[in-house]
Amino acid sequence: QVQLVESGGGLVQAGGSLRLSCAASGFIFRTAAMAWYRQTPGNLREWVASIESWGGTNYKDFVRGRFTVSRDDVNNTLYLQMNSLKPEDTAVYYCNLIRHPANWGRGTQVTVSL
């Protein structure tokens, strides 16, 4: 059974940094393309960044240059390093597989204050 557990969110001032983690289990993590998504109240969940099994990355324009997605295939963990955070980055952040999405985890709340 696939499990995705996000952590690392919190309250941070604008310009600050956070590092999110996604602990994955129940599938062969090293072969999976993974992504981070985020959702704000009343809005659809949106894609933020992704990383292929071979390490190639892609980013939504509004985070490119500020966020970095990475993976640890030994520990089956996906990361999102978020720098220069803005209030508009406030959201619940989720991880998931790209090509065979699993049930969504609980996400981790990121709140950026002015």
C-alpha cells in the first residue's frame, strides 16, 4: 500500500526558508517520478515542481529559482527546499507520484507572513 507522509511545514516570515520532506513507502521509490503540489482554500491543487527517477527537474514559473526539488533514493524521501518565501506561497503542500498517483497524504501546512 502506497503511503506518502509530508512534513516540514510551518510558519515563516517572508524571505525565509523551509525544507519539506515526503516519506514514501509501498512502491519502488527510485523508479518513480515524483512531484510536489500545493493547495489553498477554495482552489484546486496545483503542481509546483517535479523530479524524474533519473534526477531531471521541472518547476512552475512562480517558484523557479526559489524552490529546489530533490530526492534520496536510499531513504525513499522527496524534498522541497523553499527559499525566498512569499506570502502567496502559503498553502498546504503535498507530494505524489506523477504517472501513477496514489491517494493523497495529509500534506503539510506552509504559512508565510509579511
